Amino acid sequence: MANALLTLRQALPGLSAAESRIARAVIDDPLLVVDRTISQLASICDTSAGTVARFCQKLGFAGFREFRVEVAAAASREQSERDRFAVADGEIGRTDCAEEVVAKIAYQEVLAIEETAKSLDLVTLDRAVGAIAGAGRIDIYGFGSSGLTAQDLQQKLYRIGLSATYFADTHLAVASAALQKPGGVAIAISHSGLTFETNHALEVARLAGATTVGVTNFPDSPLAAHCDFLLTTQARENRYRSGAMSSRIAQLALVDFLFVRIAQSMYDDVTEALRRTYEAVQHRRLPVAESGE
């Protein structure tokens, strides 16, 4: 079983109102599960013991007992990580000093990368790599903060000779998606998996025959329904770092995983492409001043 607290965070978009109350209560305070019975937890969350039991099974646990054990283990691991960074908790408080803010952000960002790497489906990663490396055309969709990640991926792929295009304009993105065909690949990046424009573009591309790849933090989000290959990040949000910030570091790490595997599969061509593109931009750099000594 993966980290139980991560499982709860990722499941949130697909939960009912009662299930969301349970999930959010446990995420906010894992000891609610560790120290209480199923009936006590149900009462705190204003629901029934039966709903809690079904909730546990929906998330892939055998029952409440296994859920409680896994939550306790996850909470213990997270406490160890906080100890490593010498932070009392991951939330940034209004009165935190600069040292505390830096430590907490470092904790959250390192954790996002580590958890993304640990939970990544490597078989799906390499299947996506094969599709992208062999694609005649690659569209990349992402808007808002995810657009920054989409641009980063497009630049990386373009520099190694792959025909990759990023569209900042949503109308152009959908128009290009409609012109996709079998053998092409469409990649959509959305932290929430709920962005309408991203979902629409990927849906249109898939209907046109493209192989589709999604990058999201929530595998049960609507974006997943349009994906042949789904890659998930493990970013967390807090008071000062909503999706626009907390998702980016995990997305960029996942893009690097993807790009390096593609580069490995095209090693000879990539080496030559990187050399040529590096040399082509050298004249745009300022000369290094010679030492006067």
C-alpha cells in the first residue's frame, strides 16, 4: 500500500461530501484514526461507521483496521521527515521567521520530489517515453502555472530534435488538437486535473487519433479519463503555497524524469542535437572578461 496520507490527498476530487469530511479530518490530524475507534471517527466526521468502513475499502484498504495501521505508519514517516528538516510542522505561520520559512519550503519541495519519485509508475513512464520518442508530432497543453511546466517540456524536446509545440492560446491548442492523427502524441499538464481548457484539448486530440499522456496530482480527476498514459505527481498545498506554487517543483521533476528517459532512448541523435543547439547560441553570450593579472 502506498503512503496512506498521499492516497487520501489524491482521492479528494472523487469523494462524496461525507467521504471528503473523513479524508480532510484524517489529513489534518492523523491521530484521529490512530487513537479512536471507527465509531468515534464517524461521530467526529458527522457520518456513520458503515460509511467510514466503505470509505476505507474504496481507497483500497481491507477495512478500518488496515487503514488505521497505514495512516499511523505514514504519519510516523512524515514526522521523521520534519525532524530531518528541523521543522515542527509543514505549515508556514504568519509569525514564522525567515529561517523557519526557508526550512519549511525546503521540506515541502524536497518531499514533493521524493514522493513523486517513489510513487511514479515506471512502466507507464517508459511506455509514455516510447510513444513520445517515436511521435511524428507532439502537442503540449497546460495553462496557468502548469503552462510554465508545459513550456519547459516543449523546450527540452525541441532541443533534441522532436517536433514539439506548446500552445499558450487555448483556441490554438484545441485547433491543433483537432488536427492530430494516429502516430502523434498530445501531452496535458494540470495539477488539479480539472482545468477545462486542458481537458478539452486532450479529449479532442484523443478523438483525432493521438496517443495521450497526462501529468496531474490527482489520478481520479477528469483528466485521467482522456489519458492513454497517466503520470502522477505528489505535491501538497498549504496556506501560502496553493496549487500555483506547490505543484511546480513536482511537475518539473517529473518532466526531467520523462525527458532523460527519452534522451537515453535516442542517445546518438540527442548528443548531436544538443551539441549543435549549444554551439548555435554561443554567440548570444557575453564574452568572459580576461583577468588583469
